[in-house]
Amino acid sequence: MEYKRIVAVTGLPGLYEILSSKSDGAIVRSLEEGSTKFVSSRVHNLSHLESIEVYTTRDNVNLAEVFQAMKGSAEALPNVKDNKLLKGYFEKVYPELDFERVYASDMKKMVKWFEVLQKNNVDFTLVAEEGEEGQSSADVLEAADEKA
């Protein structure tokens, strides 16, 4: 499973892998349940994880960079119900986060998504933009459509 095929869908909990895209939506599979469904673009928005950036005290960083820091940390993942533990965890793991603009709800999502990605053995290292691989995310989605 490739990181560039993982999306968050507005209005639906969890993360999904894009199996195929169409002009009016996409067919996605839940990483938690394994169920497959059609998601209409009229009702939902799809956000690719590789395009999500996180506010820091310097320049914004890609979400994958925060995930890499979480993976490399010896700190245990915090309970997402305790906002103070969440903030303390990210202060140790990624202290450059801009805690005035990154809310507790954002930190909860990052922890939950990280757990899901770890369970599914998703490699979230970033590949160079279109250059090294020669394919953009749109190319990958078009190839998936051809397979389907």
C-alpha cells in the first residue's frame, strides 16, 4: 500500500486507500475495516495525506515529516482523550509545531492516523515530487482507473 494513495474523506472517520477514481467521485477502501465504498465528490472531499502540511514555527512541513518523527521517537503514543498529554507528546517529538495554530483536534488526528498507518505497514517516507518516480499522484490514479 502506497502513502500517495491514502486519503482522508470529509464526513467519514479514518483513512482510506483510493482504489479507483471517477469524474463524480472515487472508490475507496477503509484501512481500518477493509470495506470498499463509492464516495461521491458532490458530498465529500478527498484529502491526500501527502498534500497535507502542518504549521510549524518556521516553514510548514509535510505531514509525513511529523509521522517520521513520531516513528523515530521512543515516546509512547499518548491517550487521545487527554489534550495535555497530546501537547506534551508533540512538544517532545516535534517541538517545532506551532501550538497556537495546531489544535488538539489536529494532534488527535495525527496520532490516530499514525496508528492506522502503522497497523497497515504503510511506508510514509516522501518521494520527490514527480521528478524521481516520474509519476504524479494523478498518474497513479489514472493507472488505477485503467486496471479497474
